[in-house]
Amino acid sequence: MRENGILDENGNHTYCFNCYGFIYWLLEQNAAKALEELRLIYAEFLPDVPASPDAKITPYTYYKIAQTKHAFTYWNVISSLADMKPGDLLIYIPIGYTLSDIPPPPGTKHGTHVMMVDQLARNDDGFTISVIDSTQRLHNKYDARYSAGGIGKSTNIKITAGAEPGQMTLQWSEQGEIHHKLFAILRLKSQKE
């Protein structure tokens, strides 16, 4: 299996990421105190959530952290898709998803994801967004990755509000399958807040 990552000038992988590893690395490089706050909340309020094999925060853990109703210093929890903005972390997990004590093998598709919203346009029934993420596969024909996977930007993703609060539908491509998910949105607070 080819790992996702950033290539150096010789074409060698210098950093290899899954979706949550990439977001973790971005936060580590650009918002270390905000990342540490998430790690502390995870340790204090979610002791029953098993750690990932690489000790990073997984999409499921980001989702559970957003549900704690903690008074965050560095984060705002955004409860409505209508309030989503570029730069937000959009996390989704399947409806009814539970985390096993045994993590899935690397490369297993289990329907959770974390990504950064790059751009969004409102339309009659929801949004069309582009995201920056790391994945093993291209999301659609508009995907800006150089090959089958890795870090990149994917556009023309359709999102609508789901049947219940906290739910959404997501369609990665125009003709693609419609996925029903639970979502959470985390936004870094600006220096002014």
C-alpha cells in the first residue's frame, strides 16, 4: 500500500499521513497550543475512547471532543452546516458508529474522515465545498492530487443537512454514492476572540 505524504525534492516520502495524521501535523506545525488543548480534553474527558495506534487524534475522537461541551480556549464548536467557513475542520463519522477496542488495519475503509474546508458555495439545498485532506484514493474527477492518493484538494463535494440535527449527507462526486453521516465542525478561534 502506498502511503500518503509530502514528497521531498528527490521524490521520497518525508511525511506519510492518513487523514487525521495530516490534520494533526498541520495543527502541530501551526497551532500547537490548540492541538495540546484537544489532547488534554481527550485525556481528561474521554478516557473510554481507545487511543489510535499512532497516538494521534482520530476523526472519531475529534467528533467526541466536539460533543463534550467543554469551554474551549482555542476552539469554537460550530453546530450548523450553515455556519461553516473556510479553514474549519469538518469531521464526519457514520451514523451509529462505535469505536472498537481493536483499531482497524491500516488502509481499511471505515467511513470516518477529517478534513479542512477550503472553499464553499451555498446552493438551494446545501453547499458545494472543496476540502484539503489526505486520502488513499481520489475523491472525484476534480481532485487536484497528482496520483491515486495523498495530500491534496478536492472540489465539487455536495453537502446537505441531514434528517436530524448533527447529521449531513455528503456526495464526493456528481454521480457518486450519497453518504449519511454525523458531523462536527471545529474552528480555531482568532487572536481577537
